[in-house]
Amino acid sequence: MKNNDENVDVFLESLRNELKSLKDEMDSLIQRVEQAIRIKPRLLDQNDAAAYLGYSTAYMEKLRTKPGGPPFIKSDSSANAPVRYDIKDLEKWIDTRPRH
């Protein structure tokens, strides 16, 4: 009977440790989300801009090659320079889209 009680105690201690670890991870995640909400980045990369507008990243790339797409910013003129979108520009651009 003693071995069984010891096994249960070991198992319960293992569960307590696992729950504490999960709680710590959740607390850390909550802190990061709260920080991201407070920061509210003004410039979005292509992936975030596409998600913000509900478009695919491929469509965002296509919009950059045509007149009338949302304004974007490149840090330099090289072909591989990262593209950024100002949230304010995205909001203005989407507000000008025709409604059907």
C-alpha cells in the first residue's frame, strides 16, 4: 500500500510542476500580448498588412506593381529591401475602395 501512495504522491507532484510551468508560460504570453496591444505598431510588414486588410501576401505583392495600390515604404532602393505599410495609409486606402 505504501508504494501505491508514494506513486500517487510522485504523480501529483509531477502534475503540480507541469501546471506551474504551463501557468508561467501563459503569464508570459499574456504579458507579450498586453505589450503588443499597448505598442500598436504603426508600420506593418507585408504579412501583417495583408492580414490587416484580409488579403493574401501574394495579392499585396501584386498591388505594389500596379497604380492605385496602398502606399508602401522601402528602407532603401534595393530590390530586397523590406516593405512596410503605414496603418494610416492602409486605412485611407481601404476607405477609398469602391463599395458594391
